[in-house]
Amino acid sequence: MQYVPVVNDAFPLREYTMKPFSHKVATPARKIFNYRVFVHHIVMACCALHNFLCSKVPHQYTPLECLDEE
């Protein structure tokens, strides 16, 4: 499986990128694709925030009493 960056309108469309479809020509399939791209951006932003907080303030963000031990 090849990884493909998902970009917005600030970036040009290239052979190796994917962009959401224009809302002017929105078919049901294109709306679903755009929704999935939108959700992907939200998930990636949450992951980036989580990783940032874990690295900068680990004891405040994830106190030791909140973690499982084996």
C-alpha cells in the first residue's frame, strides 16, 4: 500500500497527493469522500495534539495513576 498525502487548497494537486472534491460538483460519492477526508484531518489533529501533550507535560496529561500496570 502506498501512502498518499491528503492536502487542501493551499497545495497544488500532484500525482502523489489527494485533495477533496470541489463542492460545486458534489455527487453523493464525492460528498462521502470529502467527509472521510475531513474526518481524517480531525483524527490526525487529535493524534498530533495527544503526542505533543505526552512529550511536553507527560505527568499532567497522563498521570501515573491513570495508567494500567502489568
